[in-house]
Amino acid sequence: PKALKFTYQEQRDFDQIDSVIAALEADLQDLEARMLEASTDFEALGKLSEAKISLEQRLDAAIERWTYLNELHEEIERSRKES
């Protein structure tokens, strides 16, 4: 049977996903702080809210990818131990 392993892209993503998520979380915190500062500027707040929604979607996608990659990594490790 063929050994279970990451594709090239999966390996790259696995190696980088923690730092990607950390950066997105930091960006989200910065954006939330900017939203507090702009709480009286309705126009700026609207633009920041749109940016926040986009950033949250990117973070959600990154977390989903992290979950998938970690589950796959666990499967790969289990299959290595069994062989």
C-alpha cells in the first residue's frame, strides 16, 4: 500500500499555518482597536466593519485548514507507526 503523506502544498501550509493564524488574529485585534477609536465616525466605522468581516472570514478559513492539516498529520503519524 502507498504511504500516506502530505502533498507539497499541504506540507507548505502545515509549516506556515500557525504563523498565518497568529498574524490574522493580530490584525483582527488591531482592527478592533481602530474600530473603538472610530466609534463616532460612522463612515470610517462602516469601512472598518467590512474589513473586519473579511478578516474574520479569512481567519475562519485558516482555522479550518489548520484543523484539516492537523488531522491529516495525525493520520500520517499513525500510519507510519503501524508500518
